[in-house]
Amino acid sequence: MKRKLIEVSQDILIQCDNTMCDYHIINETKNPNENIEQYLNKPCPKCGENLLTEEDYLVSMKVLKRINWWNRWFSWIMFFFPKSENVNGKDVSVKCHNGVKINKHSMRE
């Protein structure tokens, strides 16, 4: 399997846009390419707020497209790093709601 420059794992498939609501759906496969269109403009079962606006959906698709582009054109850089699972990297979370928000978590040891 070809190693990627940017590894993507999506823990939460969809999350309510309402900051006061904690409704979310876990992504069992962690695959970022899961179909989220089914949640487009659907109300949250808990609070009634929109689960996924069209704007947020389009932004999230652009982020995934950009990551795929980087991986397609620059994964060759990984050839110069050991195949060890302990390659140092940064864990970040990306949230697409009213723009893109990127939060750094921690370094992998």
C-alpha cells in the first residue's frame, strides 16, 4: 500500500451545527469518503438545527480534494522516511462549519 503524506481519519461522520447540542454520529469505518450527502439540510433529531448546510458540505469536499491532491503529487516524499509506524507527525482536527477550523492536538511519539 502506498504511504500517504497526509493520513486522514474521520472519527465523527456528522456533528450538529448548534454549539449547545452534542448530537453527532460516529464514523465506524473512519473513512473520510463516507457519504454525508444524506445529512444535507436535515434537521438534528435532538435540537432541530441543521446538521449539514450546503456551504459546509462544499467546503468539506474542497478540503478532501486538496488533501487528495497533495497526496497524489507529494507522497513520493515519504520514500525518504523510514517505513516505521513511529514516524513523527502532528495530529490535527479539522472542522468545516462557517469556514475551516484547524486545531492541533498532540505530537505522535
